[in-house]
Amino acid sequence: MTAAPRCFALVPCAGSGVRAGGALPKQYLPVAGRAMVAHTLDALAGVKRIAGTLVVLAPGDEGFERHVPHFADATHWVARCGGATRARSVANGLSALLVRGAQPDDWVLVHDAARCLVRAAWIDALIDACEGDAVGGLLALPLADTLKAGRDGRAISTIDRADKWAAQTPQMFRLALLQRALANAGDEVTDEAGAVEAQGLAPRLVAGSVENFKLTVASDFALAARLLETRA
């Protein structure tokens, strides 16, 4: 009998995060007393169906073990194979997962290191929604705000927000499907779902939470710290 597909997590963590304005790469900046990526990895560790987690670092990264001590073990891995783009880092990470025993039919949940407020329950909901799906899917948030197109600092038109979603992570796809999609889409694709869509497939949208935002600028870190400190 063929073993049931497993779930692996892949965390691209090779960027510099210059917009955050800190002296360190963004993933190592402190949030509520710990490196941002440490919170992210704690949430993934709370998902029992994840068989292994791989963090993809830049080749010259010397900070991970200092900021996230005691991470690596039999099911938690680090690979210094990050590329110049997110897509390249994820593609290299998929190859590293195969070396570590993942199979082409296994699921991979790609999650942004900078979405450190993610909760295990939201990840479990994504797995529940996608594990029987032919394509896979992603956490996303239906847009509630009115959208404007702008030019030179002025609004020039209003965009219909019907059927518009803000993509989040994790994004969950079969390893071989995602590997093929990224190879075909090229390095400029901004998320995994975009690469899969380019193959003519329609990933499932699974409602996420407004708290699952991506920390990008300094004010995001202050908000994330307040949310983490007040969680029950």
C-alpha cells in the first residue's frame, strides 16, 4: 500500500527586509521579546500534522542559530540555499525537502517568516480544507475596504472589490506540482499560488484572519507586539 501523503512546512527566510528599518534582517528583529521568526516557527510546531519543517536561509546567514537556538533536530531543518528571489528560495527549499525524504506527492505548506501571528488552528483549517483537494489552496482574506487606483499621489478611479481577496500564507500544494509550477513561472512570481494559477489551475481560497498580516514596516512590529502580549 502507498503511504498517505504527509505535510511539510517550508519557511523562506533568506530576505534582508530593508523596509523594516532595523539593523538586522527583518526575520531576526525582536517582537515581544523574541526574534520574529521564532514566533512563526512556534506556531508551525503546534500543528501536529506537519511531519517536518525546513527553514531556507541565505547562504551567508550566520544569525539564525543565535536568534532561534535549539531549533534543528530530526524533524526541524535548516538549509542555507536561499536565492535572489522568494520563488528561487522556495524552489531550492523544495529540492532540499526531497533530499530529506519528502515525496513528490507530499503536501508542502509555504509560510512567510514575517507572518509571525499565524495560529496553529488557522493552519489546521487550511489542511482540513485542502488535503482532499486536487489542487491545494491558501489562506486569504476577502477585501472589505474600498480600493482605489492612484497616480502621482491622487486617486483616479475606484476598483470593484467584488471577488477580491488578499493572499496570505501558508499556501499548500503538492511538492511536485509546486516544483513544476515554479520552474515554469520563473523567479518573478510573488507567491506560490500565482505560479500554480499560471498552470491553469485554481487554488482553493480558505478564509484566514486579519491578524495574519505580514510584518513589513516598523509600525507593523509595534502592532504585532501588542497582539502577542495580549493573547490568551
